[in-house]
Amino acid sequence: MPQISLYIDEKTLKKIEVVASLENISLSKWVGSRIKEALDNNYPPKYFELFGSVKDDTLKEPEELYNSSDSTREEI
């Protein structure tokens, strides 16, 4: 299997180590799975053609939400 080298800062590496250990997988598997997720097309065929296909007047566009009303998130 081919190998790849990554140069990454210590802070990011520590975060990756934490989440990989929480998932009980190696760093290599964690990084590899994230790369695959980023490259895979996760939508079924013609998914984007469905946009606007429902003709129903009861469906309304929701009000825009602003980041200021979002909860603070804990950093990993």
C-alpha cells in the first residue's frame, strides 16, 4: 500500500491523536478515512437535480440564522 508523509503543526496533531483514540483507530486510519470522505461523492445520482422540484406553497425558506445565536463549542 502506498504511503504518504504529512507535515502538520503540533496543535493539530494533538487534536488528531485525541479524536483517533476516542474512535479507537490509528492516526493513519483516521487521516485516511477523512481524506476518503473529502474525495468521495456522498450524494446519490441526480441528487442536485431535485432542488426546487417540490411544488408546495406551504414550504417556506427559513429565516437566516446568525452565528451570534450559536452555542460556543468546546475545542478538541
